[in-house]
Amino acid sequence: MIESSLIYERIPRHIAIIMDGNGRWAKARGLPRIAGHRRGTDAVRQVVKGAAELGIRYLTLYGFSS
């Protein structure tokens, strides 16, 4: 549950997130890159759910990999 004391009038209508580093995160822990991407997928799900709960109308997620 999102903190009820937030001032909802101050919540932005649009949030953009640049996702980067999941592969490096996994590598630093001795895991395969795919493990980092799976962890990133879990984080995206949490962000999307949280944004919806807060009433954020627009959420831009930018992901890239080399």
C-alpha cells in the first residue's frame, strides 16, 4: 500500500525511467546476464503497479542493451 500521507496534487502526470545495469548487476554477483534481466523485469512490474496506485497517467520505460 502506498503511503497515504502523500500529497496527490504534487504527483507528476508523467515519469520516464531509463533502465540500465541489469547485466552488470548479475555479473558482479557471479550470475548469468539473464538473471539480471529477470530481476529487472520484477522491478518493472513493481514500478508499473506503484505508478498505477499513485495515479500516474503516463509512464515511459526506456531499456537498451548492447
